[in-house]
Amino acid sequence: MDNNTTQQINESTSDERLLGMLSHLSIFFGGIILPIILWATQKDKSKFVSYNSLLALFYHISYTVLIILYVIFMVVILLLMGVGFGSMHKHSGGDMPGIMIIFMIFLYAGMFLLIFAGIGYGIYLAIKTYQGKLVSIPFLGKVVYKKVYGTDRL
């Protein structure tokens, strides 16, 4: 099955859908703490909430790791460019090379794109969860589904 396939869950109640949605929206206000709390309190009561809170938890962690790796990549690239262009800077009269400005613009644009795409996908997951659908994130969805439901049907 495709990783982005959604599946209707008929047995989820309005409260379960709300808790699942809040676990995904915790990217704004709760970080990883809210999904952990929801999973710990609901893991035996609702598989729907358990699935969505674990999915949100792993999504938040992987999203944070991705941002940290991108920042490290940005720093390394800018440092290498700064060292390389530093010798040219002394001989060129003090102006910053145009290529470095272009690289900085692309790197910062990539950072903002990464941040807003991650937040937008979190909102998408929250909306689909509130509709009562089981949404799978590539790589994470099947692992979490198997952990919660005991099968790899998703």
C-alpha cells in the first residue's frame, strides 16, 4: 500500500479524534511532551489515539533532527565559503563576494521552506486525524502501526 494512503476508522469517537488532532498540533504548543502524555494515558484505552500520538512523537523527533542536520550543513557550507572567500576578501577591497550572498539566500530559503513544510504537514496530519482517517507518514507510519495494532496492514 502507498505510504500516504488514508484509511477510515469507524470506531474512533469524537474525543479520540480530538486527542489525535491535538497530538499532531502539539508541534505549535507542546513539543514532544503532549504526545508522550497522550500516549501514556491513552495507550490502553484507544488504539487510534495511541497510534496518532506515537506518530506525532516520532514525527516531531525526526523533524527536529532534520532541522538540526540542516543547520549543521548550513554552518559548514558558510564556514567553508567564508574561509575560501576570506582570502579573496582581503585582496578585493572589502566587498563580500556575490556568490556567497547567493548561497546564503538559497540556504536560508531552504531553512524557511523546511520549517514551513514541516509545520504544514503537521497541520495536514491533524486535519486528516480529526476526520477520523489513519494517515501514514513514509517510513514511520508502518512501524508505528505495527507497534500499536500488531499487524502491518497499513
